[in-house]
Amino acid sequence: MPAGDTDQSPGRHTAFDLRDIPAALGLLTRLPFRVDPAWAMDRGARSAWAYPFAGIILGFGGVIVALALKHMSVPSSMIGLIVIAAWVFCTGALHEDGLADAFDGLWGGWDRQRRLDIMKDSRIGTYGVIALALSLAARWQGVTFAVEAGWWWALVAIPTASRCVMPALMRMPNARPGGLSSKVGAPPVIAARTALAIGALSLIPLMGAGLLVALVVAALALIVRQVAMAKIGGQTGDILGATQQLSEVGAWIVVAAVIAP
């Protein structure tokens, strides 16, 4: 790095920088936020503390869409479907792709290298299709229940909480040297803890359901970590995406169980 570069961008090596928020949004969504690519790449994993903000923005967007459709007397089940479709569109199906690739690779290969090769393959297999179908169905049902019951904050808290565990898993060894995850690097402990704290704070308005969601999200993240370590020896971007999706599914199941009569 040139000697004067640090002087021009003093926030590059600090623990927190507000520019991490648009950088995180630029990485995890397809929303039109202006990001300096060179600065974002230099920050790397130090900006991971801001990943939950992608969930906050998507969540509030989902609430706005849901309330507008509710005002037009659109059925809750259709609102749930449209909100899920909007989230998939706004993220470019980034995490859904990770979920499909992770399931195809982790369960479709017989050894570590074969699993990594399958995960890198752009084609989707049976395990990936099934995982996607079940994930979309569970999330659709969860959002539908929340809309029907008027649990609007759940539409913000769950996308946020499901992304707060990603920085913690980024501290695992990289299973594929040279991949995007290895280029980004491992976030500092303070960044991972800050992301977890933001996710936990987002769940407070859900009261008892929020505590259950936190426990389920933590348990699922630990399970994914153990499986990934056992099968491929670490994490990849696909593992991070799968963690987000499974955490969101688990959270919606909890909320649906609490809301359902």
C-alpha cells in the first residue's frame, strides 16, 4: 500500500467505520449503495460487524411492502410470498445459492476435495433443490404467520439475527484457499462480537420468542460449524450462506410456533 494511502483513508484499519455499513450492504445485497471497491476490499473482514445491517434494511423494506399490501387487502399468504420474493431479488439469491451449493457438496461428495468441487460447480443437484424448496416454504409460512398476527418487528429481527452469526463462522479456517472467503479474511473478535450484539438487540422486542430465536440461531450455527469442519475442514462462502438460511428458517419456525393458536 502506498505510504500516503493510509493518510487519505484513516478508517481503513480502525475497528469500526460507518462506511462498513454500505460496504456490507454492497456485499450482501444488490441494493444501489455507493461503495468504494478498493476501500471495501482493503477493509476486508473488519467490516463484518456491519453484516446485520443488511438484515435491518431488508427487514424494514419487507415491513413497508407488507403493510402496503395489507392496506390493499391482499391475503396474508400472498403477502408472505411477495416479501420472500422481494428479499430474494434484493439479495440476488446470494444466500440461497450458498444453501444449495453447501447441501449438494456436503452430502453429495464422498471426500473433502470432491465436496469442495461440487460446491464450486454452478449446477444444482437434488440435495440443493430439496434444501431450497424446504427453506423457501418454511420462510414463506413464517412470514405469513407474522403478517397475519401483526408481528411486524419479526420481519426486521429475523433477517438481522440470521446474519449476525456469519462473522463468527468466518473465524473458522478457510476450507478453500484462494476463494472469496479466504480473500476477505477472518474478522477480528470485536467485529464478530459486535455483529452478535446487534443481532441480539434486534430480538429484544420479541420478548420470550426473541430469546428462543437467539438460542435456535446459535444452536444451528454451531451445528453448521461442526458439520463443515468434519466434512470439508472449514468454511467457505457457501457455508456462510447456508448458515444464514438455516438460521432464518429456524427463527421463523420458532415465531410460527409462538404465534400459532
